[in-house]
Amino acid sequence: MIRSIALLLIALASQVQVEAFQMQMNMPGMVSKKVIVTGAAGRTGSIVFSLLNKDPRFDAVGLVRSEDSAKKLIAKTKCNLEEIVVSDVTQMEFEKEAENPHPWPYALDGAEAMVICTSAVPQISKVSIIKAMLKIPINILTPKKKSINFRDLRFKYKPGQYPEMVDYVGQKKQIDLAKKMGVKHVVLVSSMGGLDDKNFLNQIGKDKNGEGHGDILIWKRKAERYLCLSGLQYTILHPGGLVDPPEPNKMELVLDVDDKLMQNEKKSIARTDVAKLCIAALTESGGKSVSFDCIGRQLEGEESAKSAEETLKAFLNEGKTCDYTLGPKGM
């Protein structure tokens, strides 16, 4: 009798160990939150995906537009091919439900959350580089003038990858996809400065006459408003200038609303910190929707920084969120 009880206890202990191991290793038997990361091959999206992929609380799926992007993501994160889905959301037809009630890949089913990291990315004009270099000899001979005036450099977007198409139409499609799939929470990585239509980022892609495919912050803000009205729970992040400082990162996260942080002299934030805030949003939001700006503050001396979870939780307790009635008309 005693021997039987002992064997039973050993069997139960073994089962507990197996279950604990499954949880640690994020094996199929584990109950984890499935999260889709769009723009997963990008500089910020790949960090978000990588952190989620290493966290046993989550089952991360990287959504990319092309096979080249999939290869890029595998090279960056060493993830498995089955953790990536190649699909162009902008080509999905949600209006023709009778003809195709399931226009998205089945591998995306069951997701509880989506982190949107897509963004139009400008490329520098080679002609503007040549012109700037030709000015160097004259600039060197001119007192108090820098050898290269970086404002002389011009940027443009690839055809079809303009801010309106990527940051507005594309993100609307992703939000629509989230609703159709029954996703409960959308985390959107946007940008700070959205209240100022004269922000220099809005000039990228335009010519001297102000014509062209620009206004990236305006299109981003329109997509944010669309998400706010979608009925989904949302967390919208407005990072300052994105940087990649060497590790360990000695920055404290600072959160606020309505571009107040634009008044700071330094307005940058590490991509890794943005990614950590995305994950904190998935665990600490408590069903609350919120939109906020975020930057990093350099720590001094023996100061220690709060974690992203602690920072976000304290901010949520303040009850603040961005006011979408603010900003120039049309934004």
C-alpha cells in the first residue's frame, strides 16, 4: 500500500516537472497567448518578434509581405520557418465574404493580439548625395559652416510604398483583419510629432513646391484614429527618434501625451525599449485602451531604471491618454 502511494506520488511529481518544462520551453502543450507581429522583418518589428519568441508566455507569429522578408527575419532572429507567415494583407478582400469567408492564412487563426510595426521607409536620393559632396570644398572655406549640410539631402519613397499606402491604407487593412479574426488587442507603433503638420518628417517625399507623396505623420495619425474607432482594445505608442545604442542601454523610459515631450532637447528612444513597451502593453494593460508618447532619459550616476512593465503600469494609473481632437484640421 505504502509502495503504491509512493509510486503514485513519483508519477505525479514527474508529470508536474514535464508540464513545468513545457511552459519553460514554450512547447505545444503550453497555453500561451498567440500574438501576430506585422512588419516583423523591419528594424523595430524584428526586435518585438524576437523578444516575444523568447518569452514562454507568448506564441509569436511574424507576418511579412515577401519571401525575401521571411529570409531576412530568419537570419536576424534564428527563428523557425513555421513561425513566419508570408502574406500581403493589403491584397485581402474582406468585402467579398460570400466568395471567400477566410481570406487570411489559417496559420494566423487563434491570435489574441496583434502588434503593428509596419511603416513607410524613405530612401536617400543619390543625386542629393552627389550635390552635397560637391559643396564640401566651398563649405570648408566658409567660416562656421559644416562641411556637409544634412538638410541638403533629399529622401524619397519607393513607388507604391508611400506613407498613404503603407501607414494609412495598409494599417487600416491590418486593423480590419484583426477585427475579422477576433483579435482582442492591437498594439500600434506609430510616431511622435503627429500634432504638427509642419514637422520635417512630413516633408520627406515632397518636392520644393510641397508636392509629392509625403505627410507620413498625418497618415499615421489618421490610422490611429481609425483604430480608436474600431471597437478593439488598443495601445498606441508614439516613439521619439528611434536609435540603436550599445547594450546595456542606460536609459529610463519617460511617457507623456500630446507631443509634450517634443519640448525636450533630447527626444530619442532605443528600439529595444519600444519593443519592451509593446510587450508590456500585452501584459499590463488590463483591458484599458491608451495612446502615449515615449522617449528615453539618460540615467545619471547610480540611478536605476524602472522596467517597461513598471513604467507603463504607473502611467496607466495616471489615467492619461492622447487627445485626438487636437491637431490641425484634416489630421
